[in-house]
Amino acid sequence: MFGSPQRGVNAYAKVGLETGIAAASPHKLIVMLYDGAILALITATNHMKAGNIEGKGKAISHAIQIIDNGLRASLDRDMGGDIARNLDALYEYMSARLLSANLQNQVEMLDEVRGLLTDLRDTWKQIEDDTGAPVANRKQ
């Protein structure tokens, strides 16, 4: 009558995520994109090690979508100058490595991209001060 308990948990988690997205600053949204891509790569690694080809492919595709349609699409190449151009090239490299990892079934390539994303995420997170306000929004 009410469905499975897992279905209820999934619905609750989706509402929590949607609420978090609606309330998040643009800065926080970028951190969430990094987190999502990292989680997708952890999932892909687990599927790859377990021999689950379909799960691996879906998780890698999800990570590529986050990188290309989220992180890369959010770059302001005009205002961002060299930093935006360098990030664009790095995101393009990551997507290419993930395609290769999927085709060659190479966990090491997934780990490489996950490490790059983690470093970028940690750096982006440090931009915020203790109050959670992005550095650019702090009053001098």
C-alpha cells in the first residue's frame, strides 16, 4: 500500500537534496557539483572492481555529465581569464580520461580524476571563510 521503505528513503533524500540546492549560494553549488562527481567516481570504482559493467558505465557517465554540464558549463571564460581557460582544459582532460577509464576498465584513471576533483573541491571550499561567505563577498 505504501511502497517499499527504500522508496520512502529515496524520496526523502531527494527532497533534502532539492531543498539544499534551492537554498545554496552559487559557491556552495560548485562544491556540490564537485561532491557529486567525486561520489559518482567512487561508485564507478566499486562497480568496476565488482565487474558490474552497466553500473560502472552509468556512474562514469554521471561524473562526465557533472563535469561537462555543471562545472565546465559554469565557467565564465570572458571574466575568468586564464584561470577559466585552464580549468576548461582540465575539465576536458578529465572527461577524456574518464572515457578512457571506462573503455579500458582502468581504476587508476578513475583514481587520477577523483584526485584532481578532490584537490579542486578542497581549494574551492577554502575560499569560504568560517561564516560560510565566499571570499569575494566579504566586506573589507
